[in-house]
Amino acid sequence: MDRSPSWNPPADSGIAIRWVEANGLTFEVAEAGAEENGGEHLALCLHGFPELHYSWRNQIPELVAKGYRVWAPNMRGYGGTDRPTEVRDYALDHLTQDVAALIDASGAKKVTLIAHDWGAIVAWMFAILKLRPLERLVIMNVPHPGPARRELKKWRQFKKSWYIFFFQLPGLPEKLLGRGDGKSIGRLFVKTSSKPENFGPEVRAVYNAAAARPGARGAMVNYYRALLRHRDAVDAGDLKVDLPTLVVWGEDDVAIDIHCLDGTENWVPDLTVKRLPGVSHWVQQDAPDEVNAILREWLPGA
């Protein structure tokens, strides 16, 4: 297993890469704010597909300035984090237990969970299951599972979810994601972003290199395979989330219809929604200043 970091933070960023043992795996974690902030309140940031903890590079300093200790792990299968090989290894029971084990490993007394895309799928379920106490939950561009299940029965969302079914095929998705000498991942961001200039050559190179690691593309796709093949891996009960929750949503999302927000308050009574017109699915990278301003306003100081 290649233990080299997937990203080398600038020396003046205050971000360091460390290796954390949790849930039987070794995680590559971008950490900041531990010493100056005492480490008591952890902001745990979960990335999505096909990203890395690198996707939080613009938010980590903002969270540190608010007083948080920040951990942004590369989730299982990504970057230098361990890469289990079986589809079953990527089901939601394992993914949510990863979060619980990372929280335990941090030793933090309080935790705020911040997540995007696949990380947000895991974060919603983690909050529903109440595996560990949370202070607050921040979700970016992924619906709560209640509205998501409803909208998947409608053509407007079903047609946008084609890739989930494509990813069930053996081998072909990994091959297509590796086209062009491994540059397909970077091109995916540019093609689907509303601010392609934010995904310049240096940014694309980080994502492309991570996806080119042995087994990485298969691990990424296995999240989607496990989602359908092992959909009963956890018992989500009534799907209620009973803590303050912020949803940040880029409205120009090519994969998730805006109607997936409708009715979220039925499962999440203490809900704040911030919609960003003209911003894509990659919300915290498309609009880092706007997202940081929202976090600055909504999150209390640690």
C-alpha cells in the first residue's frame, strides 16, 4: 500500500497530513488547528466521489479560525487510506463505523460533522443512527434519504442517476475513469463545474494522481455498487435527524435535482437551507468564499 500523501499542503496553510488507525484501517488525514485550538471540538470533514480531503482545502483554515480542530480524512479506498477490495467493504455499515472510529481516535469531546457528496450520504446515515453524539451537521449537495427515496421514483431524478446503474457493471466504469492516461477524473470536474477555472492543471493533477493509484478507481466505484447490492446493511429506522442541520446546495447540480430538497424538514426539524444559484454540485470548490461565509455565520465558535 502506497503511504505517500495524496496532497502536500502548502507550508503556510497550517494543514498537516497524519496517519490515523481506525476501524481496522489506516486513514490519511489532513489535520489543522489541533494545537492552537486545544482539540476539544472536532470538525470532521468527509469528502465525496471522486474527491479527496483536498476538496476541503479552502474550508479548513476557515474552520480553524472559528476555533475548531479539523480532521479531513481520505475515506476508505481514496488516496493513501487503506483500500479494501470487496464490494461489501464499502457498504454503509462499514462507512458509518469508520466515522465513529475516527471520532474515537481523535479524542475530541465535541464533534461537528461536515460532509459533501458520498461523505454526505455517510454523514446523513451516521446522524440518523446516532452512532456518536454530534453538535451540528453540515451537508452539501446530497439529499436526506427520505426525499432521495421519493425523488428516485420520479423521472426528473431517475434520469440524472443513470451513472449509479452504470457503475454496477464489472470493470467498464474503472476503465472509463482511467481513460486519457488517467486524466478523466480531472476532466469530469471541469465538465460538470460551473466554475471550471477553479479546477486548473494543478488541482486536476492532484485528483488524477490519486485516482491512478492501484485499485483506487475500483474502490471509488464500489461505493455505488455496495449502495445497491447491500442496501439493507443498516437499519435507518424513522430517518429522523434531531440536531441542528445546515444544508448548502449549489443549484446547478447535474446529478441531483433541486426537488430533492423538498420536504427535508419532515425528517430534520431543526433545518437551515442555503441555496447558491449558479453553483454546481462541487459547491465548496466552486464557491469557496460563499460557502465559507455561510459556515462562518451558521457555526458557533468552537
